[in-house]
Amino acid sequence: MKERLPIWFKKRIPDSKIMTEMEGLIGNLHLHTICESAICPNQGDCFSKRTATFLILGDVCTRNCTFCAVKKGFPLPVDEDEPAHLAEAAAHMGLRYVVITSVTRDDLPDGGAAHFAKVVTRLKKEKKAANVEVLIPDFQGSLEALRMVVDARPEVINHNMETVRRLYPEVRPMADYQRSLGLFRKIKELDSRIITKSGFMVGLGETKEELLEAMKDLRQAGCDLLTIGQYLQPSPQHRPLFQYIRPDEFEEYACLGREMGFIAVSSAPLVRSSFNASELYDRSRRKQGGIPKL
């Protein structure tokens, strides 16, 4: 679908000086961000606030999801200095809430779980007051890999469902709907205090009924926080955009999500799973009966 973006996607041009400063810091430490790799529309906002979502385990993914702009192919070996470099960047930026995601590394025996754990452990050692959120792949369903991440004690573990059950073979051909749902049950079994989080993109060809069913599945699996945002086609080679969802429809999904029992929901066209993640976490903790901090 090729057409002009709706008016509600208009954004201010970010400060070029701050953008250059952030790009320099990240580049000098040999780090990657999902902001850059996934061509996130909120990159300017995040960089202007001197924050970012770090992308670990390289910037090349072993999977072939049709929606994602991250490079695909054969990754380089894991950078063992990455935990230290990431902790240095977080300290330099003064981050009190650090969000870490990764490419999917099916080439590694543990899917990169041990590296995730090293990063979280280093951050908690260097920045004792910081909260950490990780956005993890499915580790091909490995309980032992997931246990490594849980044992590192991040405050939030996120795994994005991305889309509805019917569209998985087209949108996430190397993933599995039930396997992804199962992660949330396993996390809660391993440590019920950890806050769980997931996200959907809309406009991929799903129906409202399918999305609501997927939201119910996610909540029943033990997911606490939910994000819903508009899919934007990164290039003509990616999955086509089927429709733009109006802001009032996003607000309806937010209301329905809260009625289903999600502790907090962020739903709007430009919402991404890691955008303003600290605010969603804070909202969840302010709610009566919120989950105790680790």
C-alpha cells in the first residue's frame, strides 16, 4: 500500500546536535540500537531524550520475519565486551530504566540467553538503582535458556507476539504462536514476581475479532503489560500494509485490554514495544495491587 501517511503520524524534526551526539556514543562503543536497525519512527524522540533501546548479539537476525527491517543472514560471533560497553553507555546517558532487545540467534545453542543474562547482571552491578527490561526471542521454546534470563532478575521480560494466530505463517514463518504464548506461562512459573509484557502490530491484515482473541490468549497466558501500534511497511520487499488504524480504534483496544485484566496498556499509532517503556512500567507499579519490585 503506497499512500501518504495520515495526519496523526506527523512528528517534529529532532535536534540534529543531540542525534549526532547519540549516534557517536553508540558507534564509539560498538553498540547497536533497535531504533536504528528497525527504522523506528520514534528514533528522534528517544535520542532527543538521550535514551535508546539497545540491540545486543549483533545486528543480523537468523529469522525471516516479513515485517521486520532488521538485517537477515549469518551473524558475526558474539561480542564478549558488549555487556561492559552497554553498561558504560547506560551510565553515560544517566539511564534509570534500561531496555535491551536482540536479534534472534538460532545459530547459538542457547539462543543467546547466557549473553542476555550477562548484560542484565552487569547493568545491575554497575547501576544498582536501574530497572531493566529485556525484550527476548522465543529461544525455540527452551526452558533452560529462559531460566538463564529469569535468574538474572530483570524487572520486566517482554516477548512480542506481533500478530494474530492466522497470520503467523505469513508474518513470522519461523516462529510459532503457541510457543510464544507458552513463554509467558513459563516465566510466571519460574518467578511470578517478574512483570511480563508483549506487543502487537495492527494493519497487517488481521480482523478486530482476531486481535481481541489474541489479546485474550495473551492475558490468559499470564501477560501483564500490553502495547499495540501501527505497522508501517519498511520497504517494498516487506509485507504490505493492509490498512491504517484510526486513533480512536487504538483507544478502544486500550480500554478492552484493561477490561481483560492487563495491568497497563499503551495503544496508539506510533506505540512500539520499547517506546516510553519506563512510563508503562511506572503506570503498572502505581496501580493498586501492583506487582512487588524484585
